[in-house]
Amino acid sequence: MASCLYYLIPALGGYSVASYFFLKNPHLLHARKHSAFHATHISHRGGCGEKLESTMEAFTHAVELGTHMLELDCHLTRDGQVVVSHDENLLRQTGSDVNISSLNYEELPLYKERLEVTFNTGHFSSGADRKLALLEDLFRKFPKMPVNIELKERNPALIDKVSELVKRYDREHLTVWATTSSSIMKICRSTNASMPYMFTVSRALWLLLLFYSGLLPFLPLGENFLQFYLPRVINRTFIPESGILRKRVVVALIEKLTMRRSLFQHLVKRGIQVQLFVCNTDEDIRAAFAVGATGVMTDYPTLLTHYLHTHTHST
């Protein structure tokens, strides 16, 4: 036993030193990724706290405020149109209990006049534009604007259509594949491997495991973006008041385990952008940048624009 420890302890010590060294100096093992854009200001659903979510009015408003990237979701209509909408079922957004896939584009109902902001319960947005937007119209109007497209359903036809539009408008370098599902991401990547892409949930958990085991500096990473929720936002938005995940100590522990500045700094040095969401207060924005985020996603683009103009941050 003693002889094993004689060799094991120095080996573990050497491994720990090497892991720490390459965590701080990843350029010695990995070529830095080069992105066509850097997004510090990201508008969630086009900035759905200020205009009706995912409408052309919302996207236009965010772009005029200087957003660096638009975040949106897509679904496919019965007649093959790629519609920008968070939900496939339109009950929450329109009051009509119908699925986008069951209707032609011209049959889609209008948005409600007022919509509650998902990540700001009790607050509502409104706007003059109540029509569900087409992804192609967005690409036409904002040809140089980076767009993050989240796909929630395993639908190869939808993925093919999105990829086709991306290629048609020559924006593979400006459009990001996003999904929480690794199986969906696999289809996205096989359909169009030229587009940058984000970590899925399982890949993000794997990333944390690699970080804590010390293996991360030695392994290649294909992803271009880490998009992760700020734990305090999710906990206060979706967890009941009495739930254990609302306890301050528990929230602090989750943030301590996941919001690791040294991890984010390592990713940034490898050319991977770190974007935290959904930050709708100055306090949340400040917390995101404090742990090393390179970008923040918000429902309130005016708020984030003002914050960036009045504060300095470094990653």
C-alpha cells in the first residue's frame, strides 16, 4: 500500500499542476476559435419585455438599440414556412389552442394584445405588430445581424428548411445552431456543419465534469458558444416560494458549482463565447459579467444598452 502511494501521490501532484497550467494557458494545446462576430448584447425573443415577443417590431426595436445578436425559436407550418415563434402550440401567445404545424402560414392567428414576460412574471409587453414573423423576412431585413436559432423539436424537415434559408442568404457564419437536446443538435450538425453551435444540456454537464476532474484543458471542444442560465433567475422564476431551490444557501451553492470564473476564462481563451440568460435587472447583468460572461441575454434591450453604456466590465 505504501509503495502504491509512493508513486500515486507524485503522479496526482504532477497531473494537478499540468491541468492547472494548461487551464490557464490553453493556447499551448488548442488553436483559438475565430468567430465572425462577438455578441455582448443579446435580445431574447427579440427583447420580449419591450415589444411583443418574436415579432418584426421587436427585432427592429432591438437592432435599433444596438443589440449584437437576436435570439429566437422556429417552427414549421403545414405549407412549409419557417415561422419565428417560441411555442409550437399557440395558446399562450394567441389564445387559440392550435399548433403551428397544423396550419398554413396565412391561417396563423395574431398574437394577443398583451403578453406576460416569461422571465418577469406579472409584467406584460405590447406592440403594434401582432403577426408571427417569417425567418426569411428576418434574414432579408437584417442580412448582417447574427441570429441564434433554437430548435425545440426533432424535426428534420424544419432543420433542412432553416439550413436552406441560412445558405440562401449567405449567413452560415452569422447564424448559430441552438438546442438543449444533443439528439437534435446531431441532426443540425449533420445538416449543416458550417454553422457555429452551442453546448447542449448534456454537453454542458459533461463540460462541468471535465472541469472538476481536471481533464478539460487536454480535450478538444467543437462548440463555439456556452449559453447557460444564471441560476438565481431560473430559481426565482420557476421554483415555488416554498421550494428548497429558492433557499438563499441552495442558490448560492448552485451558483458556486456552475458559475466558475476560471472555467469561463478558459473557454474564452479558447475562443468560446460565454452567454448567460435571462438577465432582466442591473443586478443580474452585473452578476453575469462578474463571473466572466462575455455576453448577456435579456428581455429588455433598452436596459442592457443603458447598462453597457454606463458600466465597464472585463472577462
